[in-house]
Amino acid sequence: MTAKQAGYSIAELIHGASSGYALALFQPKELAEIEIFDKKGAPYLRCFLTDKERAAKPEEIVRQLYLRRLVRDYGYPKERIFIEKPVQFGSVIAEKRADIFVSEVDHPDTAYIIVELKKPKRRDGLEQLKSYCNAEGSPIGVWTNGNETVYLHREEPNLFKSLPDIPRADQKLSDLLAERWDIERLKQENRLVKERLSLKSIILDMEDLVLANAGVDAFEEVFKLIYAKLYDEWMASRPGKKRYLEFRIGGSTPKEFFERINSLFYKAKEQWPGVFFQDEKIELSPPHLVTCGSFLEDIKLFNSNLQVIDEAFEYLAVQVGKGSKGQYFTPRALIRGMVDVMQPRPGMTICDPACGTGGFLLAAHDFEVAHDRFVNGGSIHLTA
């Protein structure tokens, strides 16, 4: 009996798309494989791994979908996968259980990948995943709620960095870490497009793991990293000799990565002066920089939609500045309305001396792009 025949649908069981719940990471054909049946008036499903009946709760649906991915897409045999495996903290086996536990090839009790699952729209659980990885010595952790996925590489206790993906069963983790990317590869793997993420959501993950306790101005430090990354992508996009991206951790030590990103930042300041003081440098510690850099390395910013960066900067500025500095930011809808009324024309200069996150200038730029008359009729000049 199918879910529909049983009177249930996955959309209803996760509270419906109209409530903001969805399983965007999975294709319709994957969702169609989950068969829901009625058992004593409650929805149940059959576990893909154990063939046992399990209550069809939202988190369980996410688990069943991800189990299929591990086996079919990544090639892990069922014999290496366990569910609800107790986590051992030191000599004590705790009541905590790993949602999905993938073992090393020849050691069924040694963790290789630990997966922490949440129902759609839940964002908590990253710290819990890190504690499980530390306790079991797992080099890889995965957090997913069906809409978003975070892949973590545990380099050493309490030092985690983001991965672009997990290795396939026939691939070594070291091979994945050693891959060098050019700008074309970044375009293909851009998480903002591939996973339909926003830069703001990525910064939220960075905050959860490091920024909130790093003892730095989050707005300033993220802006510096984005500035350095834009320069790296700009250099890699220039015609001529192929250039690999430098804003990638690979097998670098935290110190090596720190020196490389600061070098990019200094070169960016020389190329685009006037944004930062000449003596400014990245203030994040090398381990914190590795974590933040690992979340940014797989997104493409150069020549992307400016609203992507604008939304993230507005969030950061409000979080960091509004409460402590009494700063207030004009709502974006109001800005767009004011620019529409102003109707900027070719030859005009638009100056915003208190530009904050640059909302008025970005809206004026978007207005220019949206109107064909600007293509052959000159341009407006933006200044702050």
C-alpha cells in the first residue's frame, strides 16, 4: 500500500510545505520510494537498512532518505552502516545514540562517519554531532535536516572544518582534501546554487561553530574573508594561464592557511584600496579561520547576485551593531520603493554618505541592471 492509499503523504507528515517544511535535498523520485502504511491508526514505514517497521516521524523520514543516499550514491555497503548506535564517551557507553553510524572498512566498531539528523527546519545539533565525533574519534560528521547539509572533517579534537561532501566508499578522505579547484569547478560545486543556500544561512552555521565565541567583531572578520575570497575568484577568472584557487584549505595546517588568506587579504587591499586601513589584518585565530574558511571555500561570490552578500551583511550588521551601537537599518522593501520613485537615469550620481551595508547603492545598481535603457545609454555613478 502506498502512502496515498494509506491516507498519508510525506508532505503532511512533515507538516506540509505551506508551513515552511520541505525536503529540498531530495528528488521527487527519492521521496516516492518511502512507502507509508497504517499500523493501529498511526503512520509507519519499513526501514531500508534493517527491514523493521518504524514510526514514520519527520526525523525518521529524513533518516530513511539519507540511508538510501549512503548506499546508492556513495556506495557504502549495508554491513558498514548502523542506526541508533550507542556513543561511547571514554570508558562509559552513554545513553546517547548516533542516528547513523558508518564504520571503517575492516573495523565495525570504529566510526568513520557519524550522521546527526533533525526534522525539517530544525537547525540545532551541530555541537551534539561534534561531541559524538570527538567521543568516537570519527573523522567525518554529517548534519542534515533534509533541507540543508553540513559536512565536517574532524582534524583533531575540537578542530572541525567544513567539507564539500563526504568521500565515496571507494575514495579516501585524503584524496577529497587534496583536490585542487579552479574557477570552473567552483561554479559547478557552488553551494549557494547546488544546495539552494543563502550566504546568511552559511554565516549562521559559522556562528554556531566559532564566531559567537571567537572574541572578534563578526561583521569585520566575515567582511575581510569575503574581500579576500572575491580577490581570489577575480584572479582565477582572468583570461590567460589557468590559476587554481588559493582560498581552499586542502591539507594545509591552520598556520599555513592563515598566512595564505592574510596574503590574499593584503593583495585585495592593494587592488581595491579605501575599504580597509592599510595595517588591518584578519583577527581570527588560525584554528577559527580554518573553520570559517571551510564554510566559505565552496561558495562562489564573484559576479554573483549582489543581494546574496547584501542580505548576509545586513544580518551581521544588525546582530553586531544594532544593540550595542544604536544603529538602525532601512528595510529593504522601503529602499526599493524609494529608488523606484527616484527613477535613477544615466549620468546621475547617487551618493549615500551613511551607507551602512550599502542597501541604497545596491538597489540603485539593481534598478540600473533591470532597465534596458541603461545598456546602451550610459550608466549611473555610485559613491559612498
